[in-house]
Amino acid sequence: MPEPRQKSVRYPALKSRVLSAAALPLAPLYGASLAYRAFHPRRAQDDGHPRDYGLPATELKIPFAARKYVHAWLCPGSEQKVVVLGHSMGMSKTRSLGHAKFLHDAGYTVCLFDHRNHGASSVDRALLGLGDRFASDVTAVVSHLRGSQGYGQARLAVFGFSFSCFSSMWALTHEGFAVDALVCDSGPGHDVPPLLRKYLEAGMLPVPALLSGEPSLSVVKGVLCSLAPALVRAQWPPPATGKFAEIPLLFMSGERDAIVPPSSVDALAERYAQAETHVLPNAEHLLGLETDPEAYANVVLDFLKRALG
């Protein structure tokens, strides 16, 4: 009689670790590619327009280099009070339309823009100095509004979201740039590398199965968290002097934010004398407005009324 067939024993955890170890030489290269991709994401098509929210809008193309521009929508309201809206990493200005709606309903002129490499704005394939490059998108939009669009005498606030919180704050280090208030939602944090790691762990950047286990994953994270700040080339956190000691700042963080936790936001805000913080109950990353629209809008509008008049 044939011997009984033995059941095969599988060790999925061990198999995964063996495969990950075999792929280890690829991990540094993939980590480097993620660092590049974080600032040069695959471009998604716009999935909304101000008209969908009943907002009047004029299309703007604001140059930042020869034949390259930042794409924006201008929704006219008050000539004396203007809010410029950014967006989060890998997204576009369409994700800020809900914010534009409640701000415009409150009487503000609102300008939504796409950072370079995002949305309908032009591609910039540069590798280094990305902190100043993305910050210059903010300064270009504000300069265009104050100049060509006739808002030279307006009180103006910049509103950043996660990724654009960093560029909005860093813009204040640029010579000649000034705004009257800064609002930050879901960032920025005090230390950048931990936020990049959490961003990756939250699935916001893709990792193939072969590199998603140890030891490869730790190498991917390490390269991403060291290389991305090197590409930005911005000394973080910014100084607590000059404009940072004068301009009103509002930092809002979600109580359940797993990417930029309130503790990281608070640690940064403590550096600045004019900073206010507000934790949004039960809110996750960038979901404050969706979690409690009325409470969220009240916090922002109260701050802007005090800051802009």
C-alpha cells in the first residue's frame, strides 16, 4: 500500500521574510523612487469645478518659469478679504472646493491653486531645492492676486493642507513675501521624517508586496525619510523670529490623525508667539470639514475675522 500522503506545511511568515530578504538590493532604489514620486506624483484629472458648488470662477495661469504655470481658480467675493487655498500631497485644488464654498459664502474672495506637478499645473522635474520651489508657487499666486488681479490693498490669508502647510509656512522665509494670516489643516508637524514614515505606513505611497515585509520595508522607509528632506533642502522648523513672530497662525489637527498627530502640530506651534491650535474631535487626517462642517467652519471664520477684520 502506498504511504499516506503527508500534508505540506507552509510557513507564510518565513516565506515572506525570505522573499523580502532576496529583494533587499532593490529596496534602496525603490525608497529613492518614492522620495521623488512624493513630490512628482502621477497626475490625476480634476474631478470637480467651482460651478459644481455654485461658485463663480475665473481660470488663471500664473507663470513660474518659461512656458510653465500654476493653474488656479479665482472666485471673486470681497475686494478687501482674500483667502488662497492649497491642497494636500498628490491631490489637487478640487479637494479644497468644500472649503472654498464656506469661505465664499462668508464673503471672502477665494483663490484655489494647484502646486507644480499637481492637478492642472505644469510639470517641474527638478530634484533639489523643492522646498523653495513649492513655496514659490504660493508666493507667485499671492503676487499675482495683489498685482494683476487688483487685490493690492486686500487683507490676505493663505490656507494650507497637510503637504501645502509646509510650503505655505516656508513661503514666509522668502524675501518680500507677506500675508496677513496663515491657516494650516492637518499639519505641519515639528519633525518631518516621522511624518513621511507615517504617510507611507498609511498606504499613501505604494509599496509592492515583495518590499512590503522585513527587512526590505525598513530600508525603503529609511531611504524615503532621509532622501525626501534632502530633496526639499529647507531647514525645518522655520525660525521663530521675524514674520513668524508677527503673523497670526492657526494650526488645526484631527484628534484621530495617524499621519500628523496633534502632538507633532502642537510641538511646532509652541515655537510661535502668535500661533493658535485647535484639535478637531474625532477627525482623521484632512477630514475635519467632513467630520463636523459647522464646527470646522466656525473655527476658521472666527480666526479669519480676528486676523483680517
